[in-house]
Amino acid sequence: MDILQIVGLGLAATFLALVLKEKNQVFALVVSVAASVFILLMLIDQIQLVMNMLKSMAKNAHLNNVYVATIIKIIGIAYISEFGAQIAKDAGQGSMAGKIELAGKIIILVMAIPILTAIVETIMNLMPQMGGG
């Protein structure tokens, strides 16, 4: 994976989209989306490497697999919602981009509740009992 290939593809697609935008905005958007998807596909190996490293670290730290899987899903949702929002912005749909970002944040918050609950319970168990007699 060479960053120069990704940047080259991105710049070529950008210039092509700029030229096409004057003649046909739909084709310009298709070029942008296609290049974006292709760049994402070029990164699959790197993404897989990161996922494997996270799983390995979690296994070595004896973390609950449910929490690790949830964190990986949250990271995925963050990237996917950002990707979708950027495409919407490229299409001139800033309002829709905002809705996509909001949806991603809400889904992340909902998915994080079990982890937050576990953290609070752990903290409560570590604290000395309050009160007394």
C-alpha cells in the first residue's frame, strides 16, 4: 500500500470531477464516489491489520470479547458515517451530511451504553463502601 498511489488516485479523480462538473454534475459525483470507494478498498488490508492487532491486544489483556467487538463496531460506524457525510457534502447536500453525522453519533452512543455501564459498575465496586454505622 503506497500513500502516493492513494493521493495520485484522489488528485486524478478530483481533477476529472472538476472538469466534468462544468458539463455534468452527476458524472462528476459518480467519479468522486467511485474513487472514494476504490480508495477505501485499497485500505482493506490496513484495516484488517488494525483489527487483528486490536483483537490480539484485547486477548492479551483478557478483555471481554463483547466489549472489544462493540468498540470495533463503534469505530466502524464512525468511519462509515464520516465517509457517507463527506459524499453528501461533495454532492452539495450539507444538510443531509449533518443528518448522517448525527445518526452515526446517536448509534455510537447507544452502542456505548453497555461499556459505560460496565465502567461505572467497576468504579463503584472499587470504591470503599460509603456510609457506615
